[in-house]
Amino acid sequence: MKFEGKVIKYGDNVDTDVIIPARYLNTSDHSELAKHCMEDLDATFVTRVNKGDVMVAGYNFGCGSSREHAPIAIKASGISCVIAKTFARIFYRNAINIGLPIVESPECANDAEENDRLEIDLEKGFIINYNKGKTYRIEPFPEFIQKIIVAGGLMARTKKEALPTETD
Amino acid sequence: MPMTMTQKILAKAAGLDSVKPGQLVQAKVDMVLGNDITAPVAIHEFEKAGLEKVFHTEKIALVPDHFTPNKDIKSAEQVKRMREFARKMGIKHFFEVGQMGVEHALLPEQGLVVAGDVVIGADSHTCTYGALGAFSTGTGSTDMAAAMATGEVWLKIPEAIQFNLIGKPSEWVSGKDIILHIIGHIGVAGALYKSMEFTGDGLEFLSMDDRFTIANMAIEAGAKNGIFEVDEETIKYIQEHSCKTYEVFTADNDAEYLKEYTIDLSKLKPTVSFPHLPENTRTIDQVGEIPIHQVVIGSCTNGRMEDMRIAAKILAGRKVHRDVRCIVIPATQRIWKECMQEGLFDIFVDAGCAVSTPTCGPCLGGHMGVLAAGERAVSTTNRNFVGRMGHAKSEVYLASPAIAAASAITGKISSPDEVMK
Ligand code: SF4
């Protein structure tokens, strides 16, 4: 998986209530959610995001609720990948489960500035920041998680394996 | 390899003799939970994958609590979808309005979770059941969908941080003050990916309601789960509420903890968390003059019977300040009924409070008390993020029911001592 796009940058502790406020959770329509993505933190986000852009943030990205609407809204808004110093754990697994690529790279998140151009190659395991002239190595996902991603998300994998039985 | 409480429960659920931190396992779940926000997404994924049967009709709980009784057409459609799915799949634990409550108060009360269980819920505060000595954690809707189909979930074995609670808390220090103190100390990512394990002699002074409140907010420190050592109090609670068989897991003496904190409960003061992060805590003597417009007493954090009793004790014979709306929401039908039988509603209504049927409502800015721009609320809930309770320019201060009730009377953030003279 390879992406290229410009950086849209935020700080630490970006929570799920600002990614998608609860007042919009009475729907799960992806394009509807995308319209309100980041609204309470940055009302200009939806007007300036372009397909392929990369969201870059600080520590504990996606903290707060378990709403999968958060990674869904980000993905549906056109963001190709989120890079952060660290991710909150439920957001991390939700992103993997729904197929929103995420990368933990404190160095890259530190250096990147608004509108920098990034190239990300998940298979080869690197990020290039063209404006800074820097390359960062990224850790590949553990094999277990790669399998979920390769299967096309958790449900695609589950579909193959599921044999529902009533047991106790 | 020595293991923590959490590691032991997960090893068993994964069918392994032992596990170590960082290991990825596929674990069997004893209960899968979803609410009216997350379950519809899970149901969509479930149906899209062409699945036709759930793994177990009695190990799934569907609780419409966030926007119920439905506040608008869209939320009514969401719950309708849940209801129809529950009927079609034969899911036993679907809680209709009239039986429902806020999910994390409801499940323990209904005896659906006991010590040793593995519970995943598509709601971040699923970590509440750690109070019972269960492993429980919040996940997303896709995890819920997969678990409804297979009865399993993928999990990474967490490292643990130990909190050794000692001493007896003073009169107005409750579970809420203890957990706010801890989050203020370690920060909102202080336990990121970790389990918080609570132990120590101080547990004997903590009621089950206190423990539920503490475990509830483990997620606010970034934790995967919070878990309490099981004692007589836990066993008593389980036996009174459930007929499920439970299993008590204790940490090995030489289990490894990433960090160990000892917290002397006798030294803690009532604590308030300032906007817009739960870690922005101040003790009540450091709060200063903060006028407020609304008080909310309820939620999965503090909507239980003890919380209602303490609020009533402070509000009895007093009046809510004329600039304040005080909204009281017992978390479940059973708690509601108990409040009624104990005469607490007389106290609340005479004081000028509005009492609501169980719902999450204002906690997430859904309905039943949404804030306008510039308004401030003292709330017994668990999150004070930007816009959490309404307008992005409103503010939420997190506190115990005692502080919330006292503040409702004075119109500013106050210690119960100020009104209980
Ligand atoms: S009461 Fe608040 S925190 Fe608890 S489940 Fe409901 S919305 Fe979530």
C-alpha cells in the first residue's frame, strides 16, 4: 500500500468527540459523517481536505469513545493515512478493522508541518517527507494484523472463518 | 512465567497455559455488548458479510441507551434496526425502553457479567466490569460484529500497572475522586494499552459502586482495562445479582508490573476535572470561583444507587440555585424504582431538580440537557472533551455526585462542606 499527499496537522490527544461529534452519531452513513469530520476542532478541515491527504498528529490520537464512526469519517473524508506519535488503543484497532491505514512514527509526526508532501510505503516500510528531505523507517505490522489487513479487514476474514454454532 | 490478573484471564480464554505481554491471541468471549450508536454499524457489517447466525443467543447484550427514548427519527431508525436484529437472531438480552438502563450500570445489575469473564463491548466504557474481577474492554463495531459471529476477539496481551490502594478515604472522597486523582497524576495516556490492576487494604473501604466508578474511567487514562482484586464484597455482589458461575483469578506474587503506585486514600481530597481533558484535575480547595449553569447527576460513571443517595442527602431540604438546571438521571429502571421507594424523588423534585428516565442523554450531548455556547456544567460523567455535552464553546467539569449536588445549590463549584453546615 502506497500513498502520497499533503499534510494536515493536529496536536496531542485529538479525541473522538472532535473527530466526529456525538450529535451526528444518529447516522452511520459514511458521506454524512465525512461532512462533519473534525468540525469542533477545525471547521475548515472539510473544505480543504483533498483525496489522498495525510493526517498527522501527536500523542494519543483518537482517545475517547469507541465510535467506529471516527475512523470511518476520516477515511470517508479522503484521508489516505493517519500518522501519529501514538494512537489510543480502541481507535488503533478500529482503524485496522475498517481498513484505514495508520502509522506510529513519533519522528515523522514531530518534523512534518502543514502542507508538507509525504510519500508513505507500508510494504517497504518507509515515509518520505519531500519538503524536509527526510526518510523515516516504519515498523511493519505484526503478521497477525497483516493477515487482517490483507484479508480486507476483520469482517472479510471473519466471513471465511465463521461457522456459527450454539455452544456453551 | 508469572502473570497478572488480566493475563491469567486472557490465557484461559485463549486456551493457553500462559501468555506474555505483546502476544496476540484469539480469545473466547463470555459477553458481547453493543448500544444504539455502535450496534447498528455492527449489524450492518454482520449482514454485509452474509452471516446468518450469532454464536450464542444468550451471550450478546443489546442496549439502546444513548439516544433513547428516541430523540429523533434517525435514532428511532437505529434502534428499530437493533430490535429487529435481536428478534431475528433470537438474542435474549435486548433491553427495550422500560427495562433498559445505561449499559454499564445495567449489565452487572442484571447479573450478565461475573468474575473471570471476558467481555467486549462496542463502547469504550465497557471497562467498567473490571470492578467484578472480569476482563472487559471497549472495542469498535467491527470487532462486535466479528465476535457476534464467532464468539471470539483478537487481543494483544497487555502489560499492567498496579495501584495499591491503602487507607480509609474521608467523608466526601468517593470512587470518583480516587479515579480523578489517579488520572490527574498519570495523565490521559498514562496507562495507554495497559491494564490498571487495583489492589490493597484500602479496597475494604470501597463499595461495589465506588469500584464500578473507578474501573469505568480506566479508559480515561488510556487503559485497555481496569480490574479489581476480588474480595468478599465482590462475591456478595455477584451472588446477589447473578446465577452465572464465576471464577476468581489472582495475580501471581511475582507478576511483573510496569509500574506500581501506592495511593493513600486517607490523604485524598474531593477532586474536580477541568475542561477539556479528564487529566486537568484540581482538588476542591484549589477550584476558585466558577459559576455554573447546569448540573448532571447520572451516567455509567455515577448513576448508581449510592450516587443517588449521596446527592439526595445533600439536596434534602435545600433548593437548586436559580441560575442552575439540575438534571438527575438514575442509570437503570431498578435504580429508578429504588429511588422512588426510598423517597429520593421527593427530595430531588422539592429541591427543584428535573428527574429523567434512564438514558445517556446529556453525557454525550445527545439530548435531555445539551449545553449552549458559553455554558458551564458540573457533571458526574466521565468526559469533558470539547463539545462533549453540546456546543464546542461550552464547558464540562467532572466531579462526584457530592460535589455536583453541592454545586447545584450554590450555583458555583462547591464542596459539600459549604452547604452541609
Ligand atoms: S453514560 Fe455516557 S459514557 Fe456512559 S455509556 Fe452513556 S454516553 Fe457513554
